[in-house]
Amino acid sequence: MGDRHRLDEVLAQLRAGQDAALKRLLDFLRIPSISTDPAHRGDVRAGAEWLRDQLAGLGFAAQVHDTPGHPMVLARSAPGDARPLLFYGHYDVQPVDPLSLWSSPPFEPSVEDTPGGRVIRCRGASDDKGQLMTFVEAFRAWKAVHGELPSDLILLFEGEEESGSPSLRPFLTANAGALRASLAMICDTGMYADGRPAITTQLRGLVGEEVVIRGADRDLHSGSFGGLAANPVMVLAQALAALKDGAGRVTLPGFYDGVEDLPAELARDWDALGFDAGEFLGRVGLSLPAGEAGRSPLEMLWNRPTAEINGITGGYAGEGFKTVLPAEARAKVSFRLTGRQDPARIRAAFRDHVRAFVPVDCSVEFHEHGGSPASVMDTSDPAFAAAKRALGEEWGREAAFIGAGGSIPIAGDFREILGMDSMLIGFGRDDDRIHSPNEKYDLESFVKGARSWARILAALR
Amino acid sequence: MGDRHRLDEVLAQLRAGQDAALKRLLDFLRIPSISTDPAHRGDVRAGAEWLRDQLAGLGFAAQVHDTPGHPMVLARSAPGDARPLLFYGHYDVQPVDPLSLWSSPPFEPSVEDTPGGRVIRCRGASDDKGQLMTFVEAFRAWKAVHGELPSDLILLFEGEEESGSPSLRPFLTANAGALRASLAMICDTGMYADGRPAITTQLRGLVGEEVVIRGADRDLHSGSFGGLAANPVMVLAQALAALKDGAGRVTLPGFYDGVEDLPAELARDWDALGFDAGEFLGRVGLSLPAGEAGRSPLEMLWNRPTAEINGITGGYAGEGFKTVLPAEARAKVSFRLTGRQDPARIRAAFRDHVRAFVPVDCSVEFHEHGGSPASVMDTSDPAFAAAKRALGEEWGREAAFIGAGGSIPIAGDFREILGMDSMLIGFGRDDDRIHSPNEKYDLESFVKGARSWARILAALR
């Protein structure tokens, strides 16, 4: 197989082009493509155009497609007789606040020596520009050796992943013919904690909700009204506190419908990973698994649903003290979903739950912020075994099938709209600080990531 | 009595000087003496100096006394052989945010015709500058008629009442000799709801606490960590929600120690007031008494202790959605106290309660924001009956002994440090919007308030 696809030459080409590849990634990282902030709209487009130019330069038929939000980059190699593969990544990035916690400007990438090895420091380095470029550099080396790109590749790079992907499903639906492949390769995941290569075979879904409870038509004096008038902050605190019971289980009726225990084989695999919850939490200043009683830490992260308060506000938050009885309280709440939990039913159950706490003379309002079911891949497709073998050869360690606690709704969308499975392979690390200040991507992840894709391409072509 | 003190002439003098008195009050109101905001430090001092100048002009020996915080204004009339009386008010005011809800600039006073009569609109009009000036104008008229001030008056005007009075107790202790009187007259209270003159004979106390719960050393990605890592906002919500049981009772151990049911006589008096909770709440857009089961609305407001959340904040509160697991959560919480509840014990019980919810790998920090017991006056002092009679003569309605839900810690401090009782008489109305945007004071309260003090002075001199 390696012979037929001149894999050794492709890998040698990647080695020879390593410095140039890094320089290209740093150029890409300098574009502050924050999709959730309207002030960066032009930067997001600049990111799309930069990618389009790179891909066109390699011989892809590449286009920037406008959407009602940020653009999609779509590219294709020449048709052939291979199994068509779709490659997905995103070129937008998270906001950078609080800026004061960054040790260097978030969009001035640097390559730093750290005790853990060389790292590329920049917002988006790991999530997802560095990962996305491992695809691109593998294609580039292949082209250099073979004189042409691998056939039957479809590339889809999104610019709204960090802001809820509002244009994605309509785009998939409208372009289903052009996008349909036999398998999607998604590069937005990580390696296992200790640096073992991994294929993520299950992802949690997400329901996001914002709730606003209003009481009196103004902030009241807590002396004049306290004890008699409803306090929306207390109402909200009571509704949110009651989302979980003493054992850490979510109390919404029907919440666990569709949640399944791990298959025995996967449970054994996960146990064998030797996950150290104390070490994992210790890196962020914590020590104690705080989830459901009777569940292993990896189950809590990958195979159990959650309810979290992402933000709360109400009443006086300034310096000193103000004895107001607040007129209004707000919270942003999200649920991570597993198995076959239904986002719409969970959203409805949450709203019913909150409404039951709101006195008749107060009002409640809900705002929807995204919803997607969990994704559980069918690993019996032989491509999974082939990719697992290819990863093992590159990294010198057996690759693992793992789960992920985060949501990558695209995997569910590919299944639902395009009828295809996804293979989630990425080279991010747990300490990459994605969504936090001082995000980084290991140089090793970038270099060996591109080599891994070259090997997987050879195995699947 | 009226004859001996030429009361009719004093009242006529007040009538003749009414426009000039109003002009003086408007001048006073223009000073933005917000004590809790360091940016207004100079304005608070300007308020003190304005008052000192007014009082010195009337013949008081008046001084501005520096404190570690804002100054005290202290003034005395000539000694004589009357029962010495102390008059207390405060010249500082509440902050004005949210500014956008004011219909006119908060420190540009105006006199407006409203369906309820003419009102003086300004921050501090009712709380407490307008009330304080009813004292001063009564003294001014007395002086004009008698050629000298009433003897044996001590005036104490504070500049830190709205920011917890940090300098008050040390000042009372250090100046106990100069301040000791037989009775204190406090003008920081209101009339009964329907405009009936009232003497407030019991006040709730206050315990203010700020709590900060910290978890991870940064905001976390709720996908990567949710379900395993502690969420400080959820911990805080659970601790605060558990402060009350399903019947609206506060759950802290020992919380109700020292709380007493109303004496039968006072219960009858309060019933006779015909308090309409629906009407009272309706004025602020509410309708339903939300307090303890089995208690009358007036009990909830005046004779039952409370636990209220005054403010809460944690995690992402901006536009859109950010799936963070917050590193920190904060709340400001206050308790209103009645009877002989002990502020120190309640503060300790609250802290113990919260600590029991905090996981071992999170931290909690408390900040004290004031504490004072409730005040219950001894109404057997004949001065109470005399003042009640004088109020009835001015207003043409029998005055009532009532309670107040707010805290005026000074009454407790006077008892504890100076060994004297307080008589709480004020002319504020329930719809004065104190502590809220568009605060006002009825012109009638200002005019008849000054006349009421002239009558009370005559009755007690």
C-alpha cells in the first residue's frame, strides 16, 4: 500500500517542507477571524479568502460561498474511481476576552519552547486553524510527489463554528449533491490526554438556553418591600439549583431518556486509558470529580449528559452594597447530551421546569441558543480500522477509540442531511487552552498531524 | 402650650417663608452627595459644608467634623433647662444607576404637578434631604418668632448612611458627652401608606454579606470539563436557593431565635390600618404576597425577618452564548432582622450554611457589609403620646404607631452607645421611589413636615 502510493516519498516531502508549512500556518493565524463579533466580519472573510487561495494554488477547484452569515470555503479535487471523502474544518476562532490574561497579543503567533516541547501560541492555533492545515499540508505533499492531488476529495471549511453554525445546515441542504461523500473526516478533536493518537467515536450534543425572569417594574428597596415582594434572583437560583439532585443527576422529567451505559468493549477500552482525574483537574486548579455519583470520571466527561450554568446576572453587582430587590435576573444554561437524547424535548422540559418556579405576578422569557443531538459513530466501517492502523504507525503507539465531551454538531448534520458517517481525528491536546487565554498547538501535533493524514490518505486511496 | 410657645406665630412664619424654604431645599438637592461612590467624595463634603453654613446662619454652633470616611455635621443651640433633644438625619444619597430610567437628570431638581399633588423630583428628595430640611425650617421659623433658637437642641447630620455608616459608631463613642440627650428625633421614616401621620416604633435590622465562590483557575470549556469539574455558579445557586424552605421560611439554624409575634395591641392597631397588599404591590407591577406562609402582609414587611439576594454575577453575561464553565460566582445577600435577632450569629450561620455547599477544591470568601439589630421602641415615654397628639393636630387625622421594614441602624446605635430612645417621625410616602430612579418628595410632606416639627417642639419644650 505504502509502495503503491509512494507514501515514503510523501512523508519525506513533508519533512523537507516543514518550515514553509509552519510559515503558512502563522500567516493564517494572524487573521483575527472571530465569528461571534460583528466587528471582525471582514477578518472572517479574509480567512476564507486566504484558504481559497491556498487551495486553488494546489489545484483544487476552490470557491468562497457567501451565506447569510460568514462564508463557506468549498474545494474539490478531480473525480476518479476512489471512495469520495469529505474533509471538514473551521477557520473561525473564539473571542479573546479577557485580553489581560494573555501573555502575548492573541493574534501575533509565536513559536515557543516550553517544558512540554515547542508550541505555536495564538488564538485559533489548536481550534481549529492548526488542525485544518494538517489536511492541507498533507494534500500539498501528495501533490508534490504524485504531480496531482488525490482524487475524489471534497473540502468544506466553515467560518461560523464558534458562533453556533447558523448557516451550516441550510448550506448542507442546498449543496447536498456537491457535498455527498462516503465518509467525512473531521479534524476538530484531540489526541488522548497522554499523547496517544485517537479517533473520537462519540461526541456530546448541546442545548443552549437563556432565561430571563422579571418581577417588579423597577429595582425595589429591600427594606420597604423585602419579605412581601417576589425576588427574581431568588426565583432563578431556586429553579437552577433544582436542576440537579443531591447525587448530581439532572432532575428534568425524561432527561435520561435515550442515555445509554457504555458498551462493555468500549468501557474496557476507556478503563485501559488509565485516565487520571486528579491530574486532569489539577491542571486547572481543581482536584475533585464533581459529577454524578457512581460514574467514572471519563463517563462523566464523555458518556453522561450535563446541566451547567454558563453565566448569571441580576441586581447590583458594583462596588459596595446596595440593598435592592432586583427587578430582573438572567442566566445562560446549557446541557450536554449523550446517546439518543432529544434536544427539543430537553429544551421543553427545561422551560417547563423553570416556569413552575415563577410566581404568577412575575414573567419568564426564554431565548434559544443552539441545539444538537449527540453523535455516536458506527466503527464497523473498515475505514476506522485502517485509520487506526495508520495512526499507530505514525505515532508508534496504538491509537484509541475515545469519546469527547464537547459538541461538534457537524457530525450529526452530516449524518442527518448527507447520510454519511464521520471519522473524527485531531491532534489537539488537553492543555491547548482552547476557548481560554494563551491558546497553543504543539508543533509536534502540526508536523505529525500532517504525516498522519498522508498515511490515512494512502490507506484509504 | 401653643400660647406659651407662640406656636401660631411660628406656623404663620413657616407659611410666609415657604417659597424661600423650597428654594433652599432645591439648592441642597443639587449637590450629588453619593456616599458609596468615591468619585463623589468632594460632593459629599460640599453637602456637609452647605448644611453647616445654613445652621451657623441660624445661630447654631455648627461644625463639620472629619471622619475616616465622609464628614459629620454637628450643631448645638444654647443650653437651657429643657429636656435635651437630639435631631438626626443624613445628607448623603443613593447612587442613581440605571441612569437611563430617569425621566430627568437625577441632580437637577424640579417641582412637578402630578395627579397625587406637587412633588419635588430629585435623588435624595425624600431620602433624606427633604426630610432633614423639615427640621431646619422649623428651627428657622422658631428663631424668627422667638428671636432665639429653642434651647438644648443637638443636631447630628451624617454623610454615610447610604454606604453602611462606617464612621458613625466610632464618632458616637468618641463624642458621647457632646451627643447625650434624653431622646433622639429621627426623620428618616415615612407616613403610613394612605397619608396618615405616623410614628415608627419598630425597625428591622440588617446583615449584609458578599460571598465569592471560586473554582478552577480560569473559565473552562463546558464541553471539555462539564460534568466533571465543579461549577461555582451552580454551587452558589444551590447555597442561596437553600436559604428558604417551601413555606418561605429561612432555613439557617437558629435564625428565628429572638423573633417575636406581635403584641396583641399592636396587632390590632396594624389590622386597623387596613393595609391593602394588592394595591401596595400593584404600584410596582406585582400582585402576590411572596413571603412566609401564614403571615399577614404587614407582618411580612415589618415584623418578620427576611433573606434576600441583592445581586448575583458569574460567568458570561454578554451578547450571544459562550459555553464556559465559570471560574467564579459572586452574590450580595442581605437579611432583615426583627425582635432580638443577633446580627453576628446570623452572619456566622449564613457563612456556615454556604461553606457546607462548597466542594473541597473550591474556595469561598465573605465580605461583611454592615450589621445592626432591629429596634423596638419603648412607647411608654410620654413624649410619644405628646408627639402623636401634635401630629394629629397638624394633619387632621389620628397618628398611628407603625413599623418599618427598612433598617435605620442609628436607632440601635443611639440606644447602645448613648443610652437613649429614638422617636422616628418622617413624612416620606411609599411611592417616593427612594433608592430607585425618579425619586420624589411630596411638597405637602415638606411643608406640613416642617409645621409638624414646630408643633412637636412646642409640645416638648
